[in-house]
Amino acid sequence: MSNILVAKEVSKQFGNHIALNKVSLEIPKNSIYGLLGPNGAGKTTLIRIINQIIYPDQGEIYFDGKPLQPHHISMIGYLPEERGLYKSMKVGEQALYLAQLKGLSKADAKSRLKYWFDRLEIGDWWNKKIQELSKGMAQKIQFIVTVLHEPKLLIFDEPFSGFDPINANLIKDEILELRDKGTTIIFSTHRMESVEELCEYIALIHKSEKLLDGKLSDIKKAYKNNIYKVGLGVQSANGLLADLKDKFNILSSEYVDGGIQLNFTVQLPSDDTGPFLSHLSGKANVNNFTETIPSANDIFIRTVQTK
Amino acid sequence: MGKLSLIIKREYLAKVRNKSFVVMTFLSPILMVGMVVLIVYLTKINDNEIRTIAVLNESNYFSTDFQGTESASFVRMRDIDLEAAKDSIQKMGFYGLLYIPDEPDLEKVASRSIFYTKDSPGSSILDNLENVFEDRLRLRRLQELGVSVSDFESVGNNFEINTANFSGEQNLKGITEIKAFIGGAFGYLIMMFIIIYGGFVMRSVIEEKTTRIIEVIISSVKPFQLMLGKIIGTSLAGVTQFAIWIISAILMFGVLILVFDIDPSGLNSGASNAPGLVGGAAYMAASDSAIQLYANELFRIPWVMLISFFLIYFILGYLIYSSIYAAIGAAVDNETDTQQFIFPIILPLMLAIYVGFFSVFNNPHGPIAVAFSLFPLTSPIVMLMRLPGGIGEGGVPIWEVAVSILLLIVTFIGIVWLAAKIYRVGILMYGKKPSYRDLFKWLKY
């Protein structure tokens, strides 16, 4: 599978502050890629470099296999974290202007805008001024303007901030549909849980450095440590727990429901659950048995701590 | 280029459609003409006030000399002593009392005469009185010398040296000032344009920062393109506004002069000092033919050359200053933070105007005039004040014009480059009021 965007050892320094330190990324085509990290980690700097707003001190960026060039701007759609519109300009006029700046012809921009305005049911806003719209409404316009020129790569910096839940869902669905049509999407966020469900690939950035990256499922596999949550139905508090503690690494345990339910977490030596389950059989009813899969947040915290 | 023209168009329309801009465009000429009308009106009121002056003449002279004029009327008093006269004129509300004592000869009478007023008297009244004494004294001396008045006038006392340049063309006195004044008008125009529309550019940049649209735009176009488009768009709006102002001002003045029958020369009265009684006729005759000469000289001013240079200096000077304004707008978050940066911009502009009006008027090709017409931040204004004198022999040396324009172009490139760097960094900086040190650091980003 080929990559839409490759960053090789990209570094950027502002005065004495190192914003990015040799960050390398490979963003596969037609995927949703999460760029995760706390505020100030360097995500926005990286995104601005991809958008050619600023230029790296060292390192290279390749877009679709070729070194990044000014004309690639028309193939990238960018919704910045700090986003706004001209207050006193009319919605339609403004959308047309921004679309034309991305290289669309006026007629083209007009017909596509009509399509999107109808799709998001905001057709009657065309002649309104931005200052008459609510923040959420303005965000819809910004979303449309970002995707209008059908870019190959879409970059959203904190896309859901400012949206109410209904509009956030609407936009999420639109994003998934764009992905299905072949667009690659980069999400940048510090709220890891919100984008985890969407992202196929992630990269964690912390203090200007990339800590880890790859397919989310692979990362989770690598970071899971065979910890299982087990719920056993027991007759009464008997010697079972002591027996288990003797044979397995029980991390925590408690009796609930008046002593007829034993909940505990156990770390197994490998991901082969056979020996553990067969040890239990006949001794107790297994009411539930789930593997605890680390969240991106857990992985992130662990990675930062082990560094 | 397509993107640049899109930006220019948007900036132009955004400016031209702005309500306050429209109001200013159409209100300003009305205000301007209104001001002039008001000034003329007030001046007329001032002139129309007739002051009554009492004359207590105890001498044998001046019995018929004090005749009423436009601004003063005279009341003769007799058979009353000075103190009583002072009292009574205060009671009667007269402007002043001229006391002429009884002395044996005219010289003494004149030197002992006193003009009493409540407050210190206006200069036009004093001139009026002094002229009477001067004329009388002059006639008296002429009589003593045995010269008749007509002889004296035929001698001609108003001599002005004729001046010419080396190629023999006659120069007119004062024409240098007139030429510098024409250049000064051009220079002043440039300064006003820079201050007004540079400010517009700055505010427009701040607006893009505060609405946070800036990052959306510069992900589509280069910051430099945006800055350039903004400057050009705003200046085109400015040119439109100036054109409307000039045309409507001319129209309104035309209408006013026709309707109210204002004498245009009345606007600059006071400039010509009223000549004395004697020799006045000669002066008038001389000035009549002089007007013809001045008119000729004005036609000889190389207008085509002047206007082409005006355009060159205007465009380069405006681009330099407005890109500094754009950089300032990018560096700050709101207009209140701009003051510390604006002052150093206004300074060279003011300096240029003052140097122009004081130094260039006195000596268009003196060392200070030359220096300031070469220094790029003042040359657009100062050089334009020198240029109406022509280029080459008798005017501004060709090398000075060349060096001045060359320096201006080099500065233009340098400043725009620096401003673009500050602009590029500044538009993405929020929440911090930058110092000059910060700006310097940004240059290295």
C-alpha cells in the first residue's frame, strides 16, 4: 500500500524552542490517521509544514511520492484549529472566494457549493452575513470550504471543538463518507478518546518528538499485557481465591453481591487463555471474561512514563 | 497571478462596500467645502466689523487725513482735555483714542502721538494709522527737499532685481516658492495617502487575525501574496476615494463660486501686503505684467515629467510604508497595541513635510534638501518638492534623481522583504504583545 504523505526526519525550531525534532511519519492512502498528543506537542507545527505555511529547518515531506511543492496546496484541504471567516462578508461570496483561492473556477465552485449547501441543509444562508450566524453554523461553512475542492488529503485540527453533538455526528458521517470515496484524512487532537474510534492509524507526538506510530490495532496488540477481567459465580467465600493467587498473578480482587460473585483481574503469562480457563472449569461458573485492551490514552501515558 | 487578482478584488470590494468608507467618501467633500465656506464667512464678519476711533487732534496737522475705511471710522473730538476724552470714549464704547498733541513741527507731533486702547490694538488698525503718519511725513520731507510728488513717483522706488539663469532665461522672483509649493502639494498628498490607507491596510490585517480566517487563507495562498493583494486592493480603493473627492470638490467649489459669488482671490488675501499710498500705483502696474509672466512660468513647469515622477515616488513610497503598516498589523492582536510601532513611521513623514516646507522653500538645492531627497523614507515627499524646478541644468541634477530612485527601489525591496517575514510569522502569533526584540527574533524564524 502506498503512502499519500511521508515525512522524513522533519525538524523545526523557533528561536530557542524546538517545535519538532526529527519527526518521521508515513500516512497511508485512504486511511484516517490520528495525530495525537497534548497541547503544545508540535502537532500544529507539523500540520503547518504539510500545508506549506511554514517550512521545515531539516527533513523532507513527500506528497504522493513527490517532494512537496506549492501546487500540492490545491490537493490538500485544511481546517485549522484557529478558524474563522470574514465577519462582514456574505456566506456565499465568502465560500466562493475561498474556493477560488484553492484553484476552483467560479462556475465549478458555485455548482459544488450548491450541492454541499443543499446536502447540509443550509441553502438559505447564501446571502446572510457571517456575523448573523452562530458559531456552529459558521463551522459548517468552514467544513464545506475545506472539502469543496475534493482534496486528496484532508487535515482537521481539533475538528469537533465548537460543534454541538448533533452537528459533530453529522460531520463525522461526512468524514467517513469522504474516506470511503478515497480521501485520506489526518486528525489532530489532544482528546485521544474522541478520535480513537475513527482512526485506523495513529502517531503519538509528545514534546516535539514522535513517540510511536502505526496501525492502531497493531499498537494495541503490542501494548496489551494479557490482563483479563474475570467474574466468577461462587457458592461462598471458599479457598478458590487463595488457590488462584497461588497459581496466577492476581492483580486485584473483590467479592460483590454478598459474596456470591468474585471479580478479579489477572495477568496471564501469555495470550493463551486455555490453561487458565481449564483450571477454572469445574471450580466455578465463569460469568464474564474480558481482555482489557489499553486505550490510546493508556498507551500514551505508558509510553511517556517509560521514556 | 490569478490568486493575487482574486485577493485584490476582495480587498477592494470589502473596502469600497464598507459603510463608514462610503460615508467618509461622500461626506468629506461636503465637510471640506463647508469648512472653507465657514472660514470665508467668518473672515468676512471679522472684516465687516467697523471700529470707531476717536481722534483728539490738538495740532495743526492731520486735520483731514483720517478718513473712514472698511474697517475703521474716525470721530473727531475737540475742546476737551485728554483725561476727559479717555473717559468719554470708554463710556461711548469706542475702540480707541488717538491723541495728537500740539507741537511746533510735524516730526515732534508724530513722535508724541499716542494711540490709547483698552486692549492691545489689532495690527490692521495700527497699519492703518501708521500709514497716515508715514505718508504725511514723507510728503513733508519731499517738500523740504524741494521734490514734487510726481517727480518722486517717476523716480520709482520699487526696485526688484531681475534674475536669470545662465542660459539667459529670465527667472521670476518667488517662482521657486510657487514651484516648491506645487511639489509640496504632491508631497503632502503622498503623506496623507500613506497615513490614511496604510492605516486601512493595518486594520485589515488585524481583522483577519482577530477573525482567525488568516490560517485558512494562507493554506491556499502565500502570505506574501495575501499581503501584496491587500496593499494593492486597499490602495485602489484609496485611489477611487481620492478621485471622488477631487472631482466632487472641484464641482462643489464651482457651484459655490457661481452661487455665492465668492471672489476666489479673497481666499488668499492678507498674503499681499497693502502697499503704501506713494508708489502703490507703480507696484500695481508692475504686478499686472508679472501675473502674465508667472502664468507663463507655470505653464513651463514640466508637468508631464512632474506627474510621472509623482507616480514613481508615490507608488514606491506608498508600497514601502504600507508594507510596514501590514507588518505592524500582523505583529499585534488589536489596534490599541499599534501605537508604539506607528510613531516611528509617522516621524520620517512629518520630518519630510517640515524639511520640505522650511528648507526646500528657502533653498531647493541646498545640502539639507539634497540629503532628505536622497534618504529613501523622506525622498518621495522632499524630492517632489524640488522637482518642479526641472531636472538637469538649473534644476535637480540627474544623478541625484537617479540615486534617489535607486535608493528607494533598494529600500523598497529590503523593507518589503523584512515586512513580509514579520508578517508571515506575526499572523500566526496570538495573545502576546510583541516587543521590538520579538520582531527582530521573528526575522530569523
